[in-house]
Amino acid sequence: MYAIIKDGGKQYKVQEGDILLLDKKGLEAKSKIEINEVLAVSNDGELKVGAPFIEGAKVEAEVINEGRAKKVIIFKKRRRKDSKLKKGFRRDFTRVRITNIAS
């Protein structure tokens, strides 16, 4: 059984027991969250698709921790122009474990 959920403008395919990195939520560890924006649910080969969301479907998850990802370097160089730009970016995330998919 799997579900496709939407969170923070992104879509994720999840199963029970999966660990996801979602956008930072500002929650304590071991707290429970409920995601109600479920786009599709597959149960034993039967696919249920919403328009855009499935009514009454939800995915429950438990917060593991929050943190920051490794730095991504953005480097732009314009040749022969003596122009360079170097920036760094670290994404804040909330790590969650999927505990239940209810359709």
C-alpha cells in the first residue's frame, strides 16, 4: 500500500515506515502530524485518485527530528567578463516517519 501526498508544494510517494525530509514545520520530536492532502492511494493494485484530493484520506506521521541539510554551492561565472558569483544554501527540514495510511 502506498500513497502520493502533497506537502510544501512538492509531491511524495510514501509507504508505511518510510522516512521523509519535509520542509521545516517547527515541531518537537515524537509529536504526531496528519497530512490531509492525499492525491492518490494504491491498495492491493486498486488505485484511488482524487480530484485534486481524496476526501477523508489522511497520512499520519511521527516527527523524528529537525535539522539542516548539507550546504549546496551555487557558482555562476560569466566568461571573459571578470564576473563571478558564489553563494551557499542550506535547507531546513523536518524528518518524519510515516506510521499510517488511512483511505
